[in-house]
Amino acid sequence: MHVLRTPDSRFENLEDYPFVANYLDVAASDTQPLRMHFLDEGPADGPPIVLLHGEPTWSYLYRTMIQPLADAGNRVLAPDLIGFGRSDKPGRMEDYTYQRHVEWVTAWFERLNLKDVTLFVQDWGSLIGLRIAAEQGDRIARLVVANGFLPTADRPTPPAFHIWRAFARYSPVLPAGRIVSVGTVRRVPARVRAGYDAPFPDKTYQAGARAFPQLVPTSPDDPAVPANRAAWKALGQWEKPFLAIFGARDPILGQADRPLIKHIPGAAGQPHARIRASHFIQEDSGPELAERVLSWQQALR
């Protein structure tokens, strides 16, 4: 496996991203160890909140949420998935599988021995995080999903997704900053778009971002479907607190909160919300999300 590592110089002077870099090695069952970057802010003994990003972003997506959550006394951790941000980037699309992503993040949880976690997930963060919640339930105490879902290939895939999948695979360029700006309600300034572009000096670094849409299970014979269906069944017995905060203007996942709320017992009676935001809800409404999580956290005490 040929692995790329984005130069540190690409991450200098980023807008609103003053955080200290942390690293540890993770390995899937069939891969060499890879270096995963993560943020670890707030008191080390505070209640842990883990923030999982998705496609084609990195922990930069959470920059306006991290400080308010940490200031409230939480230990806030935000990893960069393998292939993204400051984490190692295997150089071929074939190096990435759904199972490997789950195992890489699971290994990160285990290396840090995280327990009693509030897990916040969005986009591909939910595809990975919901698996981990189902499979590592003793580590996760509370679960927040924002514009996410767990695909089991039981429902038709929206045509717009197939267009996006083809674009990600075949487009000569995959401009992360512009993709984020299209998926927001508010205007994303050029200096912020540059933050999303920072991990990818050129297209050779983008195998992970191009692979993600291809890995979403859309047919019953997809190798990820059995594990996802097992996870979905387990979530049907999840009685710990579950909160859905979705962007009302997300054109693809804006309605995906309904099956989650209906299926997960822990969703009953929780303050679910649809807010004025599109797909990249953290970019549109990061401070509001942080406040909603803190209020929910306080109410559960």
C-alpha cells in the first residue's frame, strides 16, 4: 500500500483552526498501521464528545463547535478519517473499503480507551459511527446524528446520489471547498474553502475522497450490507439517548431523520430538530449545533 502524507505547511494559518495536532497509529485487520490525526481539546477528564466528519471534509468542519463544547467542560475529540485531513492517505481507491474505515475508527476508540462517549456524526461519519455505536455499544452513551443515515440497500437510492457518485469517480478535479460551498445555505468565504482544500495538494491525495461515494451500499449484494443490516437491527434496541438534528435544506438527507427516530427507541421524547441548514450543517450552523448538544447534555444529567 502506497501511503501519502499531506505536508504540514498546507495547514498553516487556517481560518479559525488554532488547535493542536495529535496522532496515533491505527490498523485494520488487513492493513499496515496508518497515522490518524485527531484533535483533543478541553479537560482530559471531562465527559468525552467525539465528532466524526464525512465526505470530503475533515475535522476543520467542526472548528466552530469545538471551543464551545470544550469551554463547557467536555473533552472534545475530532479525528480525521484515513484519507482525509492530516491523516495518512493510501494512494489508490481500492485501498479503501467500508469495513476498513469502521476498523480504523474502532482502533482509534480502542487506543484511546474512550468510554461514556457522546458521539456526534454527519454524512459518512454516520455510516461509520452508527456501525460503531451498534458494535461497540459499551463505549457510546449518547448518540447525535446530523444529516446522516445507515444504508442497508433496502430502499431505492436517489438519482442525485448516482450523479454525485459518478462525479466523484470521474471528474478531473474534486474541489472540496467548492463542494462544501454548494452544500450550505450561507456563503462560504474563499479563505474557508481553502481550509477544506488544504488536505489535498493535488489529485493524487484524493483517492479516499473519490472512493467514499463508491463505498455506499446501494445493492443487496454489496459486501457491507450484512454488517449494516445487523447494526440496524441492533439500533432497533438502542435505548440510550438518541438525538437527530438535521438541515431542513439538505436535498438528499433532509428527510432521513424520520426512519432513525421511528426505529431507535432512545429517540423517544428527545428534542429532535430540523434547522435552517443544508448538508454541511456544521458549516451553516456550528454554534447552534454546539448549543443544542450542550442543552441536551444538561437536560440528561
